[in-house]
Amino acid sequence: MEFEKRLERYRFLIDTAMRKYFENIEPFAPALKDAMVYAAIGGKRLRGATVLAVHEELGGNVEDAIGLSIAMEMVHAYSLVHDDLPCMDNDDTRRGKPTCHRKYGEALALLCGDALLTAAFEAAASSGNLPDSRRLRAIQILANAAGAAGMVAGQVLDLGLDGDLADAGSVARMYRLKTGKLFEASARMGAVAAGAPDDIIEAAGSWGLYFGYAFQIVDDLDDMEAEEEKTTLARVTSCKEAGEEAEKSLRASLEALSPFSAKPSFLESLSSRYLDLLSGRNLQKSSV
Ligand code: GRG
């Protein structure tokens, strides 16, 4: 199946499973439930789709990995809600609509992020017909990548709370933690859920880290004018060098797939799409 059709199918499966999860939340605090749906429904679903695609390409059944996939998207949604708060990036819009705190107020947005983060682990632990050992390993991967060894550490560095981002190396490290780690975890979780051998799990993770790093650079290049005060690789070096760095990383992501006997076509296509974006042949990010 071609890339667009697969991504559309994964998005549908993720949105359906996510809505089902939210329908079953006890109605103790309807405003919280509303905010969670508002924050978590939408987006490109690239991380959740990566979980499903890797799982499926390694012979797994998507139904068994859907809980892990929505867990990944809930963690991502929580990170966006908190990232947008006045104490962090103080953004007014997200996914083409007012940010969660603009719509629901700061306190409820903060709690919505907390609830999405915890919901993620409930979803990961509960659904699908996976052997417990695989599920447990996937949950460990998610927790590790989301927390102090991954995304949260990256956010601390990005906010300048632990030293300067004065050189390209420190910005690159921050990008890998903040954005790369969730893509790495997505690919690893899909492989773990499918019962893949360690070299394939590592190869999938390596693709994710290279891809996620490039994804962040491309996103920053897109937002250069909108986010004038942010420290980005392009500002520490130049747009040209940042673009070259993203291209190098995308090519490395493709090479990382060599241990797979049948190349995972979804991951290959995703890397290729971003190479196209960079080369200016297809500048519409929304088309990915
Ligand atoms: C608050 C703990 C905490 C972490 C926040 C990832 C992150 C860390 C913040 C996001 C800031 C941001 C906008 C970074 C640019 C790259 C990026 C991760 C964009 C958002 O991801 P997409 O484009 O979003 O996949 P959609 O809306 O499509 O899901």
C-alpha cells in the first residue's frame, strides 16, 4: 500500500482507539475529559504511525500494538500542552486552534497534560494481545524516552535551564533528546511488540533517532521567522549548514535500516519525504 494510504489508515486507527479510550474515562471531571480530547485528537500522528508501521512490517497485527501507539501519541500530546504553557513557550495556537491553556486556562491545561501522561501508561498497559514481557519492555522504552533520560531533559536544555546552547553540538544534543528520543522509542516499541531480535530493535531505534533529529531541524527551519527568539541549529550555524545536517541525518536513517531483511517501506518513505522537503521539491509539510 502506498505511503499516504498507510498513514491515513494508521491515523484512522489511532484516532478511533484514542476516542474509545476517552469515552471510557469516568465522568468525574467533564472539563478535564474535554480538555484531554481537545489536546490529544489531531496532529500528523507520525510517532504513533511509526509504532504501528514497524510492528506491522515485522509481521505483527496492528490491533496488538494500538495501545502502545496511542500511548506514544498521548505522551506527545501532553508534551505539546506543557510546552505551550506561559512558563515555557507561551504559545497561543497549536494544530491550527487555540492552545489548551488559551481555551481551558493554565491550571486545567497543566492538569490535562498530567492526565494525558498517566493515561498513556494505562493505555499501554491495558490493550492488545501482547505477551506481557514485550509489553513491559515497550513501556520501559516509552518511560525512558519521555523522561529525564530523554524528552524532559531535552526540554530543560531547550529552555536554557541547564547551561547555554552556545554551540552546534549542544543544540544537536538537545534536539536528539527533545524530539529524537520519542521517534527512537516509537520505532523500538513497534519492533519489541512484534518480538523482533535485538539487532532489528536497535536498527529501528537508530532510524528513529536519526529521523527525529532531522525532523526537528526541518521543523525549526520552517518556523525560523515565527520563532525569532529561539535557539536553533540554523541560528547557531546557518540555514544552509542546518539543512545539510538534516540531510545527512535522513540519509543515515535510511542506512540504519540495512539490518532489516525486508526494508520497512513506511520508514523509508518517511525519510524520503523529508529529504524531498529539504530539497525544496515538496515544501508542503502538511503533505507528509
Ligand atoms: C514539555 C516535557 C515537555 C516537552 C516538550 C517535543 C517538545 C518537548 C516540545 C515540542 C516543541 C516543538 C513544537 C518542537 C518542534 C518539533 C515538534 C516536536 C513538533 C511537534 O510535532 P509534530 O509536528 O506535531 O509531529 P503534530 O501536531 O503533528 O502531532
